[in-house]
Amino acid sequence: MKKLIIINGPNLNLLGKREPNIYGSLSFTDFLEKVKEKYPEVDIDYYQSNIEGELIDKLHEVGFSYDGIILNAAAYTHTSVGIGDAIKAIETPVVEVHISNTFNREEFRHQSFISPNARGVILGFGLQSYELAIQSFI
């Protein structure tokens, strides 16, 4: 059984409430339940933090023992050299995910410190971006 973890960064705990015109109206918890039912052959863990250092610590913790990491570092994607370096330092492959098309938003969102060290990038497909990332590992 593949062991994956979805790691979400800042403000993604507000999915379903935050800017539904961009992020949709479904909570991540509800979405995750549906995904786990759809992929029973995959062990999917979940972690969310609004704190950059906690995200780095989680990457270090799981980065040598999981089959894959699905990371939406949210705003830290565009600002955190530390998260980019953490991905470079671990063995587990990382797929960078974004709910919105970051290239269709503010220019500062066009830069990613994650992408150079990621196995791949999926963006712009709403919450389905996570499901596409899961499929990339199975």
C-alpha cells in the first residue's frame, strides 16, 4: 500500500469559507474523506500548519519514510527558501499543488521556491489538483 501525505500551508484550514470564488465552498476535511473513499488502496495522511517552521519540520519527519508528499505550501511557495531547501534535502518525491492557477493571479505568485525541487507541479484544477497528484503516485 502506498503511503502518501498531503501537507497544506497557511490559510488552507479555511477552505470552504475563504474566498469561495477562488477556492470553492467544500472544506478540505470533506474533500479528504471523499478522496480516501475513492482510493482505499492508498494510505493518505494529512497535515496543515500556518507556521513555516512546522511545515519544514513535517517535511523532515516524513521525507525519508513516505512514498510521496503532496504539498500546497500556499503563500510560502513564493517566499520560503527554507521550504524549498527542505524539499531538496529529503528523499521522498514531492508534487507541488495549487488550487488556483497561480499564473492567473498576482505576479508575485508566479515565482515558486518549491518547483525547482519538486517531481511535478499541478495547479488550477481546484481541489481536483490534489487528486491528480495522488494519481501521479499510483
